[in-house]
Amino acid sequence: MIPKPFIGNDLGYFAKFDEGAVYTLPDDGGDDDNLDWNKLPGFSGCTVFHHNSSVRAGWRPSQHRIVQDIKECIQLSAYIYDKGELLRDWDNAPYKREVLLLNDENQGFYVAPGEWFGVRIIDQATNWLFGVGKVDPVIAFSDIVPRVSDIVERRISRFPKTPCSAPPVRSRLNPYFGGDRKSPNKVNMKIAYVKGWEAFEA
């Protein structure tokens, strides 16, 4: 499949999942595939080969916590390749401090099925800026696409990035399930791309 080009150095969108995003994969006695990250949109860093350099949002089901009677059971994370290395969990130095802030069991970023959330990605040449945002509860579970001004909680991290040695030729990265297993459920999601996200960094 020929990658679709991506023009620019930043991407912003709102997204939400339905109940199909909450699942449990069977334990076959090997690696726990429930810990694998699925992917939301992003873009490659320097060339169309995203396994060399890229960033996108990762997600996976979690039975982590209940907040104000809402079961927040989908965990979000930065999902980054740099110099061909996948840096996705808090065990991957030198990203340990930044990703721990995003994924720590007490401070991690979680959403519920049906809840809108924001994602902001910027290639800053020597850093990736990766941000996620909670939406005002008044509209978070509605059919109304949020605005940037509706974000009430932000989590922003910057991750070191190897600079491009030539002008970048990027590809757009679309949602992808896996891991090495197919989804046990049909997962529906809504994604609304947004321009003019300077306020997200405030």
C-alpha cells in the first residue's frame, strides 16, 4: 500500500471510542497481548518509513479507575519511533520520565467509552510535542464535536527526537489495531481533525 503524504509538522484532532474498545484477549500462556498498544492517527518524522521515525497516539483497554461514577477504562499514551527504536512504555530510557508522567497508574491519562478527548502532536525538529486533553463534561459525552476551548485538562510531554538530515517527506498514519492479534470486537471510533490549536499548549 502506498502511504498517503502528510504535509506540515503538526496534527490535532478529537476522538472517541464506543464500547467495542473495551475487551479482554485470552491468555495463551505467552505475552499478555492485552498490554499491546493500538494506534490512533499520527505521522512519520523524516521519511515515509514510520518504523524509523514517527509519532501517534496509542490506546489500550484498562480496568484502572472509576471517577465520579464514570468507568475510565481506555488508557492513552504517546507511541513513538526514533532511530528505528520503539519507545512506548515507561521502561524505555531515555524517555522514562516523560512517559511515566503520561502512563503512571496514579497520573495516567484515561477516558471512558463515548467520551471525547483531544490529541495534539507537533514535530519541533529536535522534540516531539505530544498532548492529550480532557473535554468539558457538559459536552464530553454528547454528539457535538468539541472545540479547543472545551478542553479543561491537558497533559503535555516533550520527547527528544533525532533531527531530520534532509527536508522531511512524511506519511499520514491511520488508526491501526495491534499488537499481533485481531480485535475480538468491532471497534467504532469518531475522529474530527482540528486546525488552529495554539491554545492547546497554554
